[in-house]
Amino acid sequence: MRLLIKNIGALEGGESAEWLLCDGGLISAMGSGEPPAAERELDARGALVTPGLIDCHTHMAFGGWRQREIPMKIGGAGYLDILAAGGGILDTVRHTRALSESELLERTRGFAREMLAQGVTTVEGKSGYGLDTETELRQLAVMHRLGEETPLETAVTFRGAHAVPPEYAGRADDYVDFLCGELLPAVREQGYAEFCDVFCETGVFDVPQSRRVLERARELGFRLKIHADEIDAIGGAQLAGELGAISAEHLIATDERGMEALAAGGVTAVLLPSTSLYLGKSFARARDMAERGVRVAVATDFNPGSCPSLNIQLCIMLACQRYRLFPREVLAAVTENAAAAIGREGRIGRLAPGMQADIVIWNAPDIDTLCYRFGSNLAKTVIKKGEIVHEAD
Ligand code: IZC
Ligand code: ZN
């Protein structure tokens, strides 16, 4: 069925046009003047039209919440203090291990509906709340099934190197042996994860341990991601550059040398402004990165600890206000640059003939308004592969 969007007021993320035609899940034509006929028509009534948003960094398949950490945090405990005391990620691991695949899928499906309603048509989701073979594979299966069974497209990332599990307490190197020897091959065999990510951070995995996991993952055919410099700059950005990772994520504490390494390695910087907000940290040096030729993407980091929000529109406002990115740069950060962070550029993230028909019609006349009116959901009609998947009341 052909779907026509007409009376577009402002088209962003592609050449300007007044109408856009979808056919067979793709954008088949765009233009100005008299639109062609189609079986179904949507009148944009002068509104903004953009590519579907891409949330290229989440940990959305998890059990439980961590609201009970709030008094500890207000009392002065930091993210790494809570983790070192057996809480934080390890608390979520306990809750995630307790859920069956169908229970975990049901929860995650609820998040997927909220994301679609926000204008997100593709999401990346990481494992890392199992830290054992069975639960890690279950989390990956849930992210895969979410993509098969809902309109939300998923990119699946294995992140067994998220924390050292209680079974390996004080034996991080042994856990790294287990990851390289057993878990990574099992994940490869399962076939759902495209990417392998590591939490390279003080007290979690140091640079040599992160390197071991990532080199083994590369050998097995995964593309590499790395959580780097979220709290301390211990060399994660340099490692990402050296290994030619597809992306490095967080980068709150990244210094000049880290930025150079990202630019030289062609690594996309995935920045997570809601995490900075929620942890009360500084904001990544997005403006400096962009000016040094680093491709900048922005995502939510949705997870139960450091960012219990899947609101990508909040990230859009923060990217503008706190990263000092211009509205067009912000839009690129949640569309085409986010597509590059998950190896899908050329198929999603832009509006052009031949691209997948992932489109949002907004309750807004222009992208400045998206960066401005935070707190309200401005997505009006959300289209995935040429089908309407959400319409605001
Ligand atoms: O559950 O705390 N930063 N991992 C690294 C997270 C945040 C997720 C969590
Ligand atoms: Zn994360």
C-alpha cells in the first residue's frame, strides 16, 4: 500500500520537500508541488517531518527498578560506591535473573510502546544484567524478539562485561577468562548480538581487561562498542580509537587525547545527556568533539540505575542546552549519526528515496521547537517501514 504524506511544513533530515511517498516499506519519492495519488494520505498540515528517531544506547531489558537507592544517593553515596556495596548493577542482576523470558519480554514490550510513542523507530539494547550464560542469552533473545514481534526495530549488543558478578567477586580476571572462553562463543552461536560492549571504568574493567574482551569479540566477528570515560578517563576512548570500535559511549570525562583518538579512529561518540543530568555529573564536551571532526550521536542510556528515563525528547533539549549543539546537529545526533553508531547508515536515519520509510510527523512547526518545548511529547504520527505505528490522540 502506498502512503502519501502531504502538506509538509518543514522537512528535516533530507532534501526539503512538500510531500513524501512511501511504498513497500521504503520512501519511493519526494517532491514539491502537486503530490502523486496514493491509497492512503496523511495531511501534515504544515508540521515538521523528520526521520524516525534512533535511540542507539539503552539497557532496556532488565528486571526491577532501583528507586530504593535514592535515599543513599541523597545521603551522598556515588554510583560506584553503591556498586561496590553490592547494589547498583548487581541489584538489577538479581532481579533480571529471576525473570523468565516471557516476563522479561512483556516488561520490555511496555517500554517499546512508550518509545514508539516518543517517535523512536529503532533502538539498540544491551545485555549485561545476567552476567551468566543463561540470563545473558535470555536478555539477548528478548531484544531480538522485540524487534521481530513489535514495530520497533532492534540492534542487539552483548555486554557481559558490565560488572563482575557475585560468583566472581574479587576475581575479575577469571570472569574475563569465562567471557572470552565460554560466554562470547555461546553468544556468537546464538546469533542475535551484532555488537559487543564493555564497561571500561575504575573498579569495573580496566583497559587491559577491556582489551582482552574486545579483541576476542572482534575475532568472533562482533563489531565493538565501549562504555568509556563515564566517570573517570582511564583510557577507554584511546582503546576505542585503537581498536576501531564503531562507537564509544558516555565520554563525560574524555580529554583532548581521547577526542583525538576518537577522531583518528572514525569512532562515533554516543553521548548520553540524561545520564549526566541524573548522576549530577558534568556534560560531555560535545561541541569540542564535533569541532574536532568526531561524529556525535545522542541517546537515552535508558537503564534502572543511572538513567531511569527513556524520554529521547528530553535528551534533544539537553543536547541543545547543555552540549550547545545546534538544532540540526541535535537532529542528526538522534537520526543519521545514531544510525552510524549501530551500523545502519544508508538504510535508516535520513529521508531520501530508497531509504526505509521510518518517519515522524510532529506537533511542531520546526526543529527549533523540538529542542525547546521539553516535557511534552511532541510526536504526532509515527511511521515504521511505511506503516503508521502510533498516532497521538
Ligand atoms: O544499571 O547502572 N553505566 N552501566 C554503566 C549502567 C550505567 C547501567 C546500570
Ligand atoms: Zn549505558
